[in-house]
Amino acid sequence: MSWDERWAAAPPPGPPAPLLLSLDAVLPRRGWALDLACGRGRQALWLARRGLSVTAVDASATALALLAADAARESLDLHTVQVDLETGSLPPGPWDLVCCVDYLQPALFPALAQVLAPGGWLLFSQATVHNLARHAHPSRRFLVDPQDVAAFAIGLETVRCDADWRPDGRHEAWLAARRPPVPALRPASGRGIA
């Protein structure tokens, strides 16, 4: 079954990933957000409802069309871009928030750090190899080794990086990291000015 067929048969998007909900109090409510491999858009819709201008990226034209219709019904500031992230390039930043949930492509992370605005957030949530102890899916090729996740934040300040059994019964790795903000300029002392 193709991704277009899967998304066409999928129910409407539910709440966002628990990682996002756990950070609700500190995530931005304005600015620009990028949702990678967005699927039906549960993260993208939640971020747009918060007030962010969201660009949602996926390889599935069907998922993007359904998401665009959902966003239009709510008059949300949400744009869709069809890109196969394994062969295409990221939409240029800078982004105040980049979200990557249930999509694993480690080679993408150095580029993600580069497209973040100063102070911008990178959020990553992915089932780990330990998930196979209780669930047959997703298969091993879609699972992350928890010890590898910290490296996804190279060049960023890690706010949270852990892996555990989550309330929904999945063993997930969560990463929340920020690009360091630009230091404020110190005011001139006035010395040497005539």
C-alpha cells in the first residue's frame, strides 16, 4: 500500500505527539515552524492553532491535500510542500521551530541545526529499538537506538533528551534542543567618543 493510499484511509488527525504537549508552556506561539514528514498534520495543525506560520512537508500529495483542506476550514496560516526528504532539500529557514515526529533520517539532522533561527527549537520523537519488546511495528528499520539521539543535537543546546515507555505504550526517544540565541550587544561605554 502506498503512502497516498494509507493517508486517504486514515482518520482525521488527533492530538499532537506527547513530546509537544509536554513542552506546551515553553514552545513559541508566534514565528515560523517546519513540520517534517507531517503526514495528516497533527503536529502542523497544533502548531498553527498556537499562532505559528507553519510549513508542512511530506512526500504524499494525498496527505498534504487533506491537511491543506483541514487548515483552510480553520483559516490557519499553514502551507504545504511536497518533498521526498530522502532525495529533496529542506525548505530554507530560518525556522523558529522544526518538528520531526515518527520520521527517522539521521543524515538530515546537521541540516536541521543550520536552518534553525537563533533560539529556535528542534523537536524529535521516534520509537526506539526497545519498542520491539512489546510491539511488532514499526519494524527495526524505522526505529532509533536511544544512545544515538543525543548526537542529533550537535551544535544545539539540549533541553531534553531521554527515552522511556510513554503513557501511550510506546518506547520513544524524545529530543528537544535549541539553537543558541544571538548574544545581546553590549552598549558602548562612551569612552573615546568626542
